Amino acid sequence: MKFESFVEYLLLEKKYSVNTVKAYENDLKEFSEFIEENYQLKKTAEVEYNLIRAWIVVLLEKKLSNRSVNRKISSLQAYYNFLLKTQQIEKNPLVKHKSLKVSEKVQVPFSQKEMKAVMENSFAEDFEGIRDRLIIELLYSTGMRRGELIAIKTVDVDVNNKELKVRGKGNKERLVPILSSVVKTLKLYLEEREKLEEIKEDYLFLTKKGKQLYPGLVYRVVKLYFRGVSTKTKISPHVLRHTFATHLLNEGADLNSIKSLLGHESLASTQIYAHNDIAILKKVHAKAHPRNKKSKK
């Protein structure tokens, strides 16, 4: 079963990234295979909710998490909304569907001590070592997503003005400031990048063979340098994004500024990072509360 018109809609109208669209397409293909094998149905548009419910049961039996199942059903929901919009169906079979309950994941950011330990680590002074340092410095100092980092092109880098052009969700662009200390590493990396035998891509971050970085490599880089200084069970590029937001909040940055830096559409998305340490909250409380000020007189 093919979904060309839907894929084109996601890419051209919704401006979703290629990776996001691929995930939608894979979910749809998985569901279409399920209904064809079990119910001899070849048209996803003719499906009723009871068959979708049966697929959910199968997914849960395969030990998929509620969160993963919800993501797959979200792909179906988007597809049926598209069919409804284009008048290919009269009713969305998922119109009354309720998502499975999921427990909120508590993201524990790296401490400033852990960040300092990593940044003081002895990175190799070759291409890969300098690249790895720049990856970690940018993720921590800008809060950008892993996919955004991978998608940066050399033309997006403005060393003189100390800023980067980042393409976020929906292919929306934003300018992100770069710290002076990061610019120093960036310049070193660009020098090493020019020495590569063959540069096959115009992306900023490359493998030593001159190809664009891939998500798994970025994950491994972060894991490699943090596993020696952190005891956290969750170590990933996204934890660095969370760390960026948390540390800015702890130092007094306002949520709206952090929202812009992270590329969030709404403030609600940013508020999940607003979990300041209780020690910091106590300091702020003691320093700012009028009753405490009076007691010191």
C-alpha cells in the first residue's frame, strides 16, 4: 500500500522533516500490513476503529510502551485527518479514540560539576576529537536538538557575528547565538574539516570520510564523554538540551527567552524544563520574600 499523496502533503505543506515523514510512513505501512494479513483488507481508508483497536492490542502484546503505541496511532490519526481533508473519507475512525496513559518522564539534567568535568576532559586534538568537543559544546550552549545539529550547513555559520541559523520543527528557522568560547572551538574544527581528503557534503558536521553525521553517531559521542563522569542512567543529546534550559533557569533567565532559544512554539513546551533545584529555590525564596527581608532589619 502506498501513501505518496500523504507523504507529499507532510513534506510540502506541513514542512515536516524527512526523518519525521519517514516515521509516519513506516507506521502506516506497518498498520496496512497488519490489516491485510489478518483481515484481507487492502485499503486503509476503509478501516473501522475495531481493527485499529485490535492493532493496539497486538502492539501492547509485543511489549511496546504506551508512549510508542500513542506515537503510531498519532501517525494514523494524521493520515485519516488528511483523507478527511481531501474528502476521501467521510469520517475519521479515530475520532473518539483516547490516547493510552503514559507516565511523565522525569529528565534529570547534568549538574554543572558534571558539565565542567566533561569540558575539562582531554579531547583528542585531531579532527574527530575537535568535532566531538564542538558537538557537546553546541548542544550544551545552545540547547538545540540532535536533528537540528546534524542539519546545520556551513552557510548557516556566521563566525563574525557569533550566530548560527538553525532549522527546527516544521523547517522553521531561528538564529542562535554562539558563545565566544564555542567560536574558538568552531574555528579549530573548520580548519580540521578543510584538511579532510574528501568532503562529500556541505553540512557543518561530517564523519572523517566526509559524509554527513547520523543520529546514532551523535548519541555515541555524548555517551562516550559523559559515561565516565556521570552516574545517570539516561545519557543522551536530549539530556544536554534539558541541561541547557535548566541551567539558564537556575541562573535567572526568563522562560520566554529560553522558549525562543529552544525553538518552542508555545510556552507550555518550555515549562517542562522549569524544575529548579530545591536549593536554588530556597535561595531565591530567602532573598526575595518581604518577610525574610524584614526579619534581617
